[in-house]
Amino acid sequence: MNLLLRLFVSITAAFFVFFIINLVKNKKLSESGSLLWISFASVILICSIFPKLPDTVAKILGIYYPASMLFFLSIIGFLQING
């Protein structure tokens, strides 16, 4: 991933986390609803800082395609929140 793109994604994800925290402070978003968005933005931030991390985790878990792992984990996260 290009350094400029990594920087842009990192700044955008960090801005999004601060935006969600501000919504919670102003009582426009519930704390339980904000956990999903903050965790989503945190994963994006971590993956933009360490772009090889999804590949490494997928290899450890025995998953061939790292994007499939991220998709699977997001489905599990949504099921946990709705269930």
C-alpha cells in the first residue's frame, strides 16, 4: 500500500473515532451503538498502520484469502451485536 494512501486512511479512521466519541458525548449516539463503529474504525486504523497484519493473521488461522477473514470476522461481530 502506498505511504500516502496509508496516511490518508489512518487520518480518516482516527477522525472517525473522534467523531463517534463526540456524538456519544453530545448524547446523539448510544454507547452500545458506538462500540461497533469505534471497533470498526480501530480495525481499519490498525490495518492501515500495519498492512501485513491481515495477511499474517490469516496465515496463522489457515485462511487462504485475508479479505475473506475480515469479511467473516465482520459477520461474526454483527451477529454478536444483534444476538
